[in-house]
Amino acid sequence: MSERDAHASSVVLPGAAAGLSRRACLLATASLAAPVAWLAAPQVAHAGGQQEEPLMDSVRTALSSAIANQAPPEPEFFTTEARLHYLRWLGTQSDRLRRRKPEWEVRRDFLQTVWYESKRAGLDVSLVLGLIQVESGFRKFAVSSVGARGYMQVMPFWTRVIGDGDAGKLFHMQTNLRFGCVILRHYIDREQGNLFMALGRYNGSRGRSPYPDAVFGAQRSWAFADRPAGAPAV
């Protein structure tokens, strides 16, 4: 079964409960009582909705340039150890994601693109994975009650502000991840590095704790402590 077939039926329409309330999802993630159970649980797409706001021309140009750069999502490594580190990360995260995405090729392509777009935007990969977990439950075609779309629940207005206006492209994996990472980077810069406030701005709940706490909790599920082959366990 293709990823599109597997996920098309899981789109969340306005008012859909999908088995868990927004509050239950947030509390479950923040508590981290059972991260594996969280990964297996049904998800709602609960983006609060990024707020459209005036952008300076320089900011708009920079964001547009970041989106327009269509370099292929192929990680580049300058040393053998860096490549081995990536492959160990990929194997570990692939195992963690197996319940969500049973097909190896789908998992590999998704994780490779998350890695690439996170690094490109200067973001912690585990933070981006935690945000995707909270926002969409790793569902490519998720739609929130306020219209946010895809893995990173990007609001359609962004395609008009810094893209070509085609909101349908937000269901394309790399496009969605690129928009999401660029927007999150923009918010972090606006908040002068304050991740708590930046995450709240991303969700449309700036200054309130449930959403940032949920993302930070989910992020811990995707932490990766590298241990090269042959190294003793600590």
C-alpha cells in the first residue's frame, strides 16, 4: 500500500475527534508516561494556526529564497564518521517510526528529508520530529480544524506570502517540511532563540505552555545518543 493510500483516510476534518481530544493529546505527550503508546495512539491534527502578520520586505525575500531553493534532500557528509553517525541515527529512528510507517522506503525517505530540511534550517532534528508528532501524528495528509496542512501543519497563507500561492503543494512531503522548518526558524529568530515562545508562535498560542511542553516532551522520544559500533555501553 502506498503512503498516499495509507494516509488519505486519516485526514482530520473540522470537528473530527479521531479518538483523542486536543487536551488529552497534549497531556499524554507532556507527561511522557508512555512514549511508545503515544506513537501508537490515534492522533488529531491540532495546530492552533500560525498567525498571518506583516513581514518586512527583507524578511519576506529571505523566506521566499529559502523556500525556492530546491536542492535535492540528499545529505552530504565530509567525513566517514559523519556519514556513519547519520546511518546510525537513521536506523534508530526508523525502528521508532515503524508503527507509523511500516514500509522501509517510506520511512527512509521521510527521515532523510526531515534530517536534510532540519539541518538546512539550523534546527535540532529531534525538535522537528517532536513537532511533527504533536502536530500531525506523522500523517502526510492531515488537515486541522483551522486548515493547517500536512506533516508540519503549515497554514495555507504561507504559500501566498513566501511561495507561489499553490496551497496544494503543502501535501508534498519535502515542500511541507521545508515550509515548516523555514517558518519555525523564522519564529525562533523573531523570539531571539527562545524556543518556548517560538513554538507557541508556531502553534498560534504564544505565551501558553501546553503546546511547547507537548513538543518538548515528544522531542525526548526522538533523542539520539550516538554510540559508534564497538564502543562500550555507558
